[in-house]
Amino acid sequence: MISLSEELQSWFVPAGWFCGRKVPIAADIPTGHPAAEVLATFGGLVVLWPSDPGAPDEVPGDAMAFRRLAPNRPLIEEWEARLGTELIGVADVDSLHGELYVASDGRCFGRSHVHPAFYYHGETYEEAFRSILLKEPRARPMLAPDQTSVRLYGIEVTVDSAELYRY
């Protein structure tokens, strides 16, 4: 059973999450894959947060909407081969600007819809949620073998950058 820290509960409870929540998941998701538990626990929830902590309430924020993603197969298959794992998409992030994927070993990764960035959110779903909601720590960009640099959060990251996630 998935539990959340008190800090994360403050984001998820208003979206409808409660300890022990379980919803049906798609039959094509392997039961032993960590994404199955994430989707069973959070599927259908939309977690909202302001885009700027100081913004007025009427300024729209961002959202993390949990659902089984239909992946961009060629791109995801390339990253699965590089990482040696199966990736299953579990949420749209930043109001459809990105996606959250869970690997077979529980690590969490993101994909941008804005630019060709793929990035690491953390070893666990809890770390990934903190990375997405609190930007603590920020996602770490990854470079495909044919990339010399990638931009994430307005920062140009190269093979020599400390922020780079080395897989």
C-alpha cells in the first residue's frame, strides 16, 4: 500500500486521495510493475498547484493528472533500451507540458512535450512527487547518445554539467 508524507498529503488529499484508496487499472499493466500500484492508488486524481507561489488565486496553476498514458512508442522504447527497464506512463504533468513515467525498478522519469528533454525525477514515486510539486530536488536532465545538450528549466545542460543524470 502506498502512503504519502504529511507534506505531500496536503497536495493529494484535496484531489481526493485517502490512505487505502484503490481504483481499477488497465489490464495491460503488469501487476508486478510499480506503475500498477501508482495507478491503482492515484488513478483519476488531478493534483493542482499554483505556478507561482505568490500568484493570486485566479491565476491558473499547474496540474498532475494521473492516468495510464499512451506513450510515444519509438521515443519510450529508445529510453527503455538505454535504461534497461520497462517504462509505464502514469500522469500528465505541468498541465500537459510533460509526462511522468515509472520504471520497473521504481525510478521515476519525465518527458517534456515542449522540447526534446527526458529527465530523472527520483528513485521513488515520493521523490518524483516532491520533484514535481516542490521542485526539491529539481528533475535532472538526461542526454540521449545523439544529444550534445538539452535545455530544462531554462538551463542549457551539456555532457559536462553536474545537473546531468548519468544512466
